[in-house]
Amino acid sequence: MKKIAVLGSTGSIGTQTLEVVRAQKDIEVTALAAGSNITRLEEQIREFHPEIVCVWEEEKAKELALTVSDLPVKVVCGMDGLIAAAVETVVTAIVGMIGIRPTIAAMEAGKDIALANKETLVTAGHIIMPLAKEMGVKILPVDSEHSAIFQSLNGEDKKAVHKI
């Protein structure tokens, strides 16, 4: 069974990732993280039963902890919480540069990264790419633009790439 952490689970890419999890019976969600949409996050917790969830805002995390107190889930917050949630293959769908540190922590732990956040590479590619090589982890593109470039460079469309 493949285990994943979804950072940015309540956004469009995060919810699409969870749709894939629903369709595939061999993926387990061990961690979820969201900014502040605790209503949707609670629904996801009750459906996917992660071990740990992170909410960026401390007050929202406290509120969520009360609403899911009937479940065996650890609720954490902030950057330390994001890093704690990055324990398996990490789907990084967090908007902006907030995803850099959890991405690095997961890579240092030897975890592959499913990257849907271009800011991570735009602002820290000079750190991320060498670290991936050093740690022997994969960076897998999951956003449409990333995936199209990845597939083209790998020759998956059976045509020669002339320009990107």
C-alpha cells in the first residue's frame, strides 16, 4: 500500500489528489494539511483517517482539534506542523513558498515528492534539485504544466521535443 501526505488538501489540486485516492484502493492518506478551511478538512479527516493533520492557523487548529476529538488524529499547526506532516511521499500543493521547508524535510527523510507547487522550484530549485539527487528521491510533477513538460522531456508522446 502506497502512503501519502497531502499538503494543501483542501485546495483544487489537493481535492483532486484525494479523488484519485478514492478511485485507487492501494493508497493510504497518512497526513493532511490545510490553510484555514477546517470544515472541508474535517470532512477529509473523517473519510481518510490520517494519523496527523496540520492547519496553518493556530486558532483554527484548536477549533478543529475539538471537532475531531472523537477520532485518533493528531492536530498540529504552523510550519512545524507542516514539517511533521511531511512523513510519506508528499503531495506538495501548498500555494506559495510555504511548501519549501516541508518539501526539504521530506526529501531529507528520503521521501519522494509529488510537486504541484511551482514556487518551490522557482525560488528554491537551486536547493531542491541537488538535494533530490543527493538523497536519491524523485520529484514527480503532478500539476498539468509540470506534467506536460515532464512527459515531453521523457519522450512519452513519442515525438521529438524541439522547444519548451
